Amino acid sequence: MDAISEAMTRAQAQGYLVSGTGVTWLECEIRWRRQCQACGEPVVVVSQRKRRADVSLFLDRIPHIDTDAEALYERLSAAQPLSFSAERLSVTRGMMGTRELFQAMAIGSLEIDEALRLAPVLVEAGRELVAAARA
């Protein structure tokens, strides 16, 4: 098993949804929707594409406080230096109640190691947004 396959296997063992490793994107989407909507837990999906990966955080239909791309970028860069700028964050904002809230974010075409390093940071950020709304 090469280093990339080992890294993706570790990510699956840690509970991240990883497409491209025998799990299709549709299966990942079904799982995160169930997990988000039924359990109220933020979900991170790592989508492998050959030697690169996309990483996404979803808070769809979970009560949470609002945030913006700059705050998320600062949170990610606090962990370690990043190979991308804040402009590469793709943020989805949607209606929940009466105001637009942050719902999801994605970063595309990262080195797999960086995507897997950022995944736990995104999970923690999502959990903090949800916990703050519950407080």
C-alpha cells in the first residue's frame, strides 16, 4: 500500500468520509446528510482525486452560529501555514430561519497530506459553531 492509500485509510478509520476509496461521492453525500440532519453533527468529507484531494465541511440543517470565510481561514492557518489563500475557500451560505448563515465550505485541489491535516481542524470548527448555538 502506498503512502496516499495509507493516509486515506487512516482518514476513514478516524471517521472522515473519503470518496475515491471504494466509497462513491453519492454514498458520502447520503452519509453526511443522514449524519447532519439526523444527529446534528458537522461532517467533513475528503474527496480524493489521484494525488490531490478536496476537503469540505457541512453544517446543513444544523442550528449553529454564523461565521465567514476570513474567520475560517484564520482558524485553519493557526494550525500550520497553508498552501492556499483565503480566496480559495468556497463558502456556501443559505437560508436558515430569517437570515443567511454559513452552511458549508470547500477547499479544492490540496495535497492529500494537507487535506487530512485540515480535516480535524474543520471538524472542531464545526463543533464549536454548533456548540455556541446550543449555549
